[in-house]
Amino acid sequence: MSDMNNWADKMEHDLAHANERARDAEHKAHALQTELDALKAAHAWIKTSERMPDAADGSCCDVLAIIDGTAIVLNYTPDDSVHPWADEFSNIYRADEVTHWQPLPEPPK
């Protein structure tokens, strides 16, 4: 009978340890999913119909933008409501030509 009790105690201990490891893994998976969701949101395309880049009056900012299905780096200037977008060659684009944008990534360290 003693061997059966020892075996049952060991199984109970092993089960408790396995449950603890499962809870830890679930917690880590949740934390990783939260981090992944934040990264996806930070690099998601933003429709220009929903929001324009953040640039104070009198200033501008560079973003990655979509024109005719192509991603290019553009400069956004909120002071020009007709042609707020310009590329590195000083070509200007109407507000309705850019459909989506996203902030440029941080440079490597």
C-alpha cells in the first residue's frame, strides 16, 4: 500500500507542476500576443481618410505613403490643403492621391 501512496503522491506532485508550467506558458503567450499586437498597430497602414500624419502647423514630417499601389517616402505638410505631399524630387501630390501612410521606422542603433 505504501508504494501506491508514494506513486499517487508523485503523480499529484507531477500534475501540479505540469499545471503550473501550463499557466506560466499561457501567461507568456498572452504577453507575447500583446506585444505582437502593439507592433502590428505601430506598423499598420493608416487610411488618409481616417487620419493624417501628426505635424504641427508650420512643420512637416516624412512618412511611408501609398500612391497608385506603390509605397514611397513622402513629406507631409499640413499647411497645404491642396498639395500636402511631396517626394524627394519636389514632385507634389494632391491630398486625394495618397491613400494610406505609416510612420517611418526608427533607424538602426
